[in-house]
Amino acid sequence: MPRLPILALIPPVAFVGLAALFYTGMQREDPDALPSTFVGRDAPAFSLTSLGDRPKVDRAALEADGVKLVNFWASWCAPCRVEHPALEGLAAEGIAIHGINYKDVPENAEAFLSELGDPYTSVGEDAEGRTARDWGVYGVPETFVIDGEGRVLLRFAGPITERSLEGKIRPAIAEARGE
């Protein structure tokens, strides 16, 4: 009886391993969700410069009473344009939104807000992307729901659409309010 070379077993074993990994990934509750280690914990520290003459985002703003959002955005980001009306709607409802402008040219960021409107209570510049890295941001836009004690309740990656607003953002806001 011929012996099977050990190297011949590597491809089928690798295939079975990958198949198991893919199957496990597909069984997650929300396969599109990007987990965050900060959910349920205090929002990470940060140090930002102000954007123009707008109020600057600071730690006290995140620890203030009431629910608030932290939104990472940039003028060069097409999905940021898509979500902008949703942010303006939330701001009109009285939700404090703190914007963090990610790796952008300040003049372009100012023009973006002048053109589309400014839904932000305060805005900070993250020119080098350090704050985004510290928050675990994969790309813009990303939005975090923060409760009245400065804890992260939700991390939402991608543009806020009507579906995500009703299915994820508003339930997290209600949770932050204790509803």
C-alpha cells in the first residue's frame, strides 16, 4: 500500500480550517458590525485643535449631562455627504453632536460645513489621525453614541442612513436616555 506524503495533507486541512472560519463568521448576529472595545467603557481621551472659530471638542463636552454623538468626518469623504442630512436632523431634535474632522485640510472642512450646514455643537481637528486611531476608527464616517456619563454605548461605522438611524442610532439614544 503506497504512503501518502505529508505535504499532500496541507491543502485539504487548510481548506477545512478556512471553511470553519468562514462558517463561524457568517453565524454572527450582525456580520457587518465592526466591534469596539470601548462599548460600555468611558470614551477614550483625546487632544484636538479647534476648526476655525468653532467651539472645540473637549473631554468636558463628552461628560456633560445628556446623550451626545461623536462623529468622525472629512470633506473628502463622499459617504459623509450622504449622512449629513441625518446629522442635521438629529441636531434639530436637540441631540448634541461633536464632530472630529479627520485628516482634512481646514479650509476644505470649513467649506464643507458652509455648503451643507453645520450640525455640530463643537468641532475638533484630527489632522494626523491620532484621535481616530485611539478610538479604533477604521474610516470615516464613524459615529459613537455617548451617554451622560461619558460612556460609549454604540459605535456605528459607515454613513447614517434612515435604516441605520431607526435600527441602531435611535435605540442607542433611547438607551442613553434610560428609555
